[in-house]
Amino acid sequence: MSCEIVATKGAVFSVWGKPTRSDVDRVEAQLRASALEFNGPVTYITRVPAEAPAPDADVRKYLNAAIPRIMESCSTYHVVLEGVGFVAAMKRGILTSLFQLGFRKGSFFVHSSVEEVRLRVEKAVRANVDELLKTAAKKELLTRSKFASVPAPPLHRSQPMR
């Protein structure tokens, strides 16, 4: 299991390690259950730590096929793609451009931080999102990035100048 999920009234949060098909199924099932309990679509926030590996081709294809079903349960879908610098900004831009075409206008967003999500959601759902983020923070899901399937990045020591 490389994905952890928490849900509160009207909102669902997940944080990813290396995605698997079963993780996609678990997220989809939780979103469906939360939307049913909430009696309507929920806010979905997913966090991808900077060092999380990309899904392999099979999982990427599986996720792409699941997106329309996932969106049936979502009022908005927020991806927090962490990282700094040019490469991270390019990844966010590419993800935004790829997914904007397949989503209802104003329903898919890509952010660089969880705080950015909180500031971007509509006021009507902000209390639900705040509660969700508090719950995720208690479980250290907003900051923790070491998962069994995600090795910590190697420490790079600078070489002495010769």
C-alpha cells in the first residue's frame, strides 16, 4: 500500500508513494463512499511528494481510465505536486494542460503546496477542507514523505575542491 487516505465530511485527502492499481481502486472507492455519505460530490486533494516516483505505464493507463469515474464523486480535484525549481514547475504545467481538457471547467487544479489548496477552494467548502487538513496533519500526511515504496532521496555531499 503506497497511498494513505483520510476522509472527513465533504472532503477526501490522499498522499502517494509509488502508485499501484489497488491504490487507485481504494481512492475511487473512498471518494464514492464519501460522496454518498455527503449526499453530493466532495473536494478531493491528493498530495504527491517531490520524491514520489511516477506511476509505471500500466498504472498510468489504469488511472487514466478511472479518472472519469473518480470525477463523478468530486466537486473539485486538487493535485499538490510538490517540488521546487524549473522541473517541478514544468511538471505542474504539463499536468494542468493535460488534465484541463478532460475535466469540467474549474474542477481540476494543480498546486505546489497544501496551503495553496486551502487558499484556492471556494469559501463554501473551506471549513470542510480545513477539517480534512487538520486530520491529515495529525497523521503527519502533510509533511511525511517516507513510504515503504518510496526510498528517501540519497544525500549528496559536495566534493571538496581540488
